Amino acid sequence: MGKRQFGRVRKLPSGRWQARYLGPDGLDRSLGTFTTKANANQALAKVELDMASGSWLDPARREQTLASYASSWISTRNLRPRTRESYEDQLRLRILPRLGPVPLGKITPHEVRTWHSTLIADADATGKGHRSISSAYRVLRAILNTAVQDEILGRNPCQIRGASTDRPVHRHTVSEQQVWALAEAVPPIYRALVWVAAGTALRSAELGGLRRRDVDLESGLITVARTYVEPARGEPYFGPPKSDAGIRRVVIPAVIIDVLREHLETYSEPGPDGLVFVSDKGEPFSRHNRKWWRQAVRSAGLPRGTRLHDLRHAGLTMAAQSGATLKELMSLAGHSSPRAAMLYQHAAAERAIAIAAVMSDRLTKPGPSRSDEVEDGQDLRGSGT
């Protein structure tokens, strides 16, 4: 019988069999010990096949824990401050408590499914946190994708279909009439803010970053070039929009131009770099100071929990119902992918179906006032038009 060409096997004093081999990096490596010589030879044969096919993975690197690898991963990413903060929160709160001590090579699809199902069970029990689960899953999948690219893992164990998609959260849709009610209920310094939020669908942070130079009333355009960022940790600052698509120009509906002009003359800071929207204390418009908004929501009779951000949704929904295409919705909203914009198209389609149903009912069952107007012997089919 010829001498083995790859690796070596030897019997230990304990009676077990040890398998060793020379890795492609030139280092002598152990595959551990086995109960039989045949098992040791089988393990060596697999390593030899992996090396021949180029799928060999360094076992030492696979022993690195997820916590250690994630720390290195996030430190080398060029992330916006808010994005980095969000990733760090997902790691700290949802990923590392369970998976942090686990070696990368031992994070299996089963391990990921167990972690994911535990998060869902906790969210179901408390009634909140479902959207955070999809965000945490996307962060974990991104980290392990990099581990695959680094040739630490052969395949990403995040294989749960649909886990990266946010669950739809039902929220109250602010109607045109309720926008009017809110505009009347807020203090005068915030009235134009309500109209601009609903009429242009700008994000709250984008409204907070607007300067006088960004508003051109003559051409009826707002240039979105920066945002007012308020991180959970650290001081607020002015930064770029949420994505490259967020840098855009938005048309101001003609009906609110006079409202905005009066606001600029009365409440905005002076000078081309002066903030358009400030608080009643003369400070930057903040997401943390919203007592005035909660009072207006109550006064206008809207559901508790209605957010200022819901005015953005109202504006995008109105745009979709007015016939805006997917590309136009993406441009208006500053979306970099069509997924979010498609939600408003879906809402518009549902609204169109509802309107058609009401029209059908009205045409089928005319009210008394309409019946009286129909002459004897005539109906819609005989109108001749």
C-alpha cells in the first residue's frame, strides 16, 4: 500500500487517531482527533478536496467570535453617523447578546433561525419591536456576507426568506381635511410647517435643515441639500440628506406659496443661511420638542400617536392618488429604491378601487334628489351622451 500523499495520521497513547496537514498558507494544522483511523483519513480527504477546489477555509479564522468580527467590521465601514449609530444599537440590543460569543464557523442556518424566532417571540409578547427585527437581520446578514467575501465562511447562514423585509405597520392616514384642521390647531409659528410638510413630503430632518437660500418662491422650488440630525448620543448637527437621492428639488404647491412667504417674513431667521423653521424659543426645529404637536393632534381630533412624519405620508399618498408615477414618487420622496415608493402606489390603487365602488353604488341606487331630476321614461342608458 502506497504512502499517503496528503496529511498524516498517527495513533495517540489514548487510542484515538490524530490527523494533521500542511495548509495552503504553509502552516501545519491539526484536524483534531478521531475514534478510528478511517475517520481521520476521511477528514483529511475532505480537506484535500477543499484545497483542490479552492473552497478551503482557514479554521483558525472561523474560531473568531461574531462579537470580535463585528467590531472590526463596523470600524472599517464608511457609514453616516446616524447609520453607524443604528447598526451599533442593533448589535448591542439584538444580535450580540445571543450570537456574540459564537465562533463564526459555528453560526449555522439553524442558529440564525433560533435567534430570529426568539426575537419574534419577544416582540409578539410585548407588541412592539417587529420592525427592529428586520433591521437587525439585515445587519447580521451584511456582516456575514463580508465574512464570506473574506473567505472565512463558505456560505452566509442567513437564509430566512422574507426576514429582511419590514413588516407593514398600519398607521392612520392623514386626510386633506385633517391637514387643514392641524394647520388651524398649531401655534402660528408652526402653521407653514404643517403645510410644507404635507405639500412637499419632506422628512422632518429635511424641514429642520432648510435655509432661506434653499427656498425660491419665484420659481416655486425648494432645494433639499442638508438635514438637521439629532443622534441618540452626541450633539445635534447639520449633515447631508439620508441618501444621495435625498439631494433634490421639490416643487412647492402654488396654494401654499403665500403661506410660506408670510412665514419667511415673520418667523424665519434672517440672512441667506437663516433657518426657515425654528421653535417658538428661536432654536432649531427639533424632533424632541413636540408638545405643541401633541396638543394640536388632540385639538384636531386625530388619533393619539399621529406623528408629524405622517404629513409626509399624507403628501406622498396624495401625489400617488393624483397620478404620480413610481419614478416621480421616488424623486419627490428622495427614495433611492422603488420599494418604499411602491407602497404609496399600492395605497393609491386601493383608493381608486374604493372610489369606483362608491361610484358604482351611486349609479345603481340614485338618491331621491337625483331620481326627481330624471324625467319619466329616461335613465342613464337612454341619455344619448
